[in-house]
Amino acid sequence: MTADKRRFRRLDIRIAAKIAALEAEVLPLDTTIVNLGPDGVFCEAAACLPQGTLVRVFFDLTDPPDLADVVGVDAVGEIRWVTEQGKKKGMGVQFTRISKDEKDAIYRFILLKLAEARGMT
């Protein structure tokens, strides 16, 4: 999805995450979120699941400290696109089910990180 079609600003960041296929008996993949938004993530991974796969995405928002009450995000989504160019492998996941509290925490996290980057905190 191109930036002009997104409804909200995304954040380039590195957050450890796990992605598990909903309909497969395989272990969750260890991934790194490199782009975070309230509607989805892009994760780098050593191996990718196919486009269209329904997945659960697990990750923690532990920084900044005022989000300490959020234990973690456990969202359901669909892999919308996959890239496997050389050593660069990753999956774009669009959330299809995420709680309002988790989505609000992502919004706050992004806004606070952007403010930090601009020296506004």
C-alpha cells in the first residue's frame, strides 16, 4: 500500500514480534517489525508465509514508560504482500481484528516516538 493511501502515519522502528498462521500447525515465526501503523505492520523474517495467510501477530509496546500498562498487542491480520529479494525478506500484515485499546496504544506509541524524534518530549 502506498503512503498516500494510508490513513495514518507509520513509524520506522525495530520491535521483536511473533507471527503465527491461524490455520496451520507450525511454530510461530520470530520476526522484527520494521514499520508500525495502527492498521498493520511490515515484518522482516528469515522465512515468509504466503500472501493471503491469516495470522496472529504478537508484540509488546514497552517504551515509552507511560505505556507500561499495555502488556502487549495480540492482533489478527492478513498477509497482504511478501518480499523475498535476496537477503531482504518480509511480510506486510494488515490487521483485521485488533482491540480498540491495542489500536489506541499503537497510535499513542507512534505519536510519542515521532515527538521524541522532533525533540518535543
